[in-house]
Amino acid sequence: MTCCRIVFAFLLFLLAGQTPHGSAAWAGPAAGDDAAGDKRPADSAGVVRASLRPALLTAKPGETVEFEVSFQVQKGWHLYAHGDTAYYGIELTGFAGSALADASIDYPAGKAGEFFGEPVQLLTGRQRIRVKAPVAATAAGGTHFLPLALEMQACDDQACLAPAKVVLPLRLEVAGQR
């Protein structure tokens, strides 16, 4: 039965002009317009605002830094929690290969919901992602710029917008020898 529900949901997305991951499935209304003529955002970044606090961190190699990403989902829209296997869950990226590569990320759990008969964890309203990361012992002294990004796909009760990445630049000042 689960397989049938997923196929059903996929067909509804196709009829709405979106695949489950947001790319256009057919040449329907112009970007930003739905069939009723209402203005819709071009992608998920149009209904989600995100910020990084603090945006500047200072630490020595081996020390642990902490920061958070706060985001607000516009009323009437939702995101899927991190780790969702049926839909596009949120993801904070940009750590690989950086001085904070071993980051521990605490995502919001979301609230239990249902989307086309499938149980899901939904994120609405104001949410926070907490991050703790040891600065790599081998990190060179000086300024490190990390182009972190919050990846997500916003949906309402009718369709999903194209996925988007909201870039959240983080500046890390590593004290020590250059």
C-alpha cells in the first residue's frame, strides 16, 4: 500500500507541474504563476528566511565552536524534517573539507503529519538548527570562509516549490600560527 501512495503522490506532483524534488515536469504556467493566476515564489527560498548566529566565530585548533541557524517558514507552507526518506528533508551543507568538517548538527524534529497518506515530520513557523563543531587540530591560523547552505523544499497543501539553497556565509577566525 505504501508503494501505491508514493506513486499517487508522484502523479499529483506531475499534475501540479512539479516532481517531488521540484524540477518542472511539464511546460505549464510561467514561473511564479499557478493555473489560477496567483503569484507563487519561483523556488523554496521565496517562503523561507534563514540567518546564522553568530556569523563570526573565533577559536584555536582543537577548541569547539557553537552556532545556530534560525529559519522561518512562511504561513501556509511547510518543510520536511532532516532525514525524511519519502520527501526532500532539510540539510545544512558546506562543512566537508573545512576546518569544521566534524560538525555535529542537531536538526529540529518536526511535528508528525500526513502528506498524501504518508506519515511525515513537518517543519512550520520558526525553527532552529544547532551546530557544535571542533576546529580541526590541523586548521591553519587565519580566516576561513565557509559557504554553509540550508537546502530545503517548501510545499503547501497543493504543490511543492522547486528546492533551494539559502547560502549562510560563516567566517571562522582560527587563532595560531599561519
